[in-house]
Amino acid sequence: MGLARQRPGTNAFAMDVLCARILERHRDSVRVQKPHLAVPNLTRIIGATLTLSNKHGFHATTLRQLAEASGLSMGGLYTYFDSKPTLLSMILGEVAETVAEVLTAPPADVKQDARKHLHWIIATHVRMSEAMQPWFVFCFMEAKSFPPAERQRAIEMEVMTEKIIAGVLKQGVASGAFAIDQVTLTASLIKPLLQDWYVKRAKYRRRGTSIETYINAVSTFADAAVARKTRPGRIATGSRGKPRQTAHP
């Protein structure tokens, strides 16, 4: 689908596009094979699932409620999934695949510069979660009530994102752009800043915080945490009398 090549916030993250991807991956379990029929119904099913789960919780949502909210019959639902765990797997799988596809494909010019790369990950993740907010909120808020296998998958999704961030931090340390003693811990501290945008969206809306303001604030905060500091009184080699220049944050 080329999600990695499209700016988050475009229709690449529209519900019908994501549901078309779900259909491609679950053709063995979805009995309606024609995309022009299956995708609109999957869109209604997934949309209703995310809405009902936000109100009642996924565990408490019944298939009868889902049928009513989606406008499909109970029998119609079973032509798309055979159980709630399968439906859950569809949603988790789409979020995991989308995040992995997008965050592991930075532009070539960004990939060569650790600072730019870190800023790109922050901006891309925040914009992607804005475009897919119901999906991200579902995965975050419902994880505690998932069955063991799906709960483990949700944990692995978070670890995957942290590893992507850690990889960029290691690149920055190796190039001398960053000074970090504990790369893994630093990555795990940056990750919640990305989550806060979609988990506490209402708070930032009340405060009038725009998405660009939030992205810039997180990027600035991360810069301050990872930038190489210059020791007081150090003189740059080959530049007598001039203070060493601190790496640009």
C-alpha cells in the first residue's frame, strides 16, 4: 500500500484503506472475498468496534451490540471473523504492521543524520497516531484486558517502537552527535511522550496545543536529553582561545 512513502495524516491512514489491508492479510478467514463488498463492511465493523470499545471496553462489548452498531446481522459478522479474539487480532495486527512499515522507512537524507532521524520519528509517530487515534487509543487502553496472546502482542508493539528509537540513539552516539549513557532507558522515556498525544488528546485540545507545537516541544525536549554537552573551559582543538562549539541540539 506504500504507507511508508506517504505523509501521515493523508488518506493512507483512512479507515477504508486500513481495512483493505486487513482484508489482504486475512483472506483465509474472511469469507467475503470481493473487495468492493468486503472493505465497506469491514470498515463498518472495525469503526463500530473502536467506538463501542471506547464507551464500554472491548471485553464488555457483545457481538449483538457490534451487529447493531455496524448495521450487519450476527450472521454477517461471522463472515468476516469467527470470534472476538480474531477481530482483536485484526485490529492489533493492522496497527503493528502500519507502525513498523512507516517508522522503519525514513527518507534517505534523514536516515544519515541521527538528529534529523530522531525528529522525523517523533513527528511521524505523532502525526500517524493523530490520523489513527481510535486505533492507537484502543491498543493502549484495552491492553490490560486482552487475552494473554494479544496482550503479549501489544507489549511487543511497544517494545518494537522503543527499539526503533534506540537504534537512532545508538547511531547518534556512534557519530558523536548524542551523549547518552543508557540508550535503552532513554528510548523508553521518549516513547511515553509520543503516547501522551493520543492518550490525553482532550487535555491538549483544551489547552489549545496544536500538533505542530506538540511535535516541536517533544523534539526540543529530546534534543536537550541527548545532546552532547561541552565541559566548561574546554578549548576546541585547533581553535585556541575559542570555546568548543556544542553540538546543535
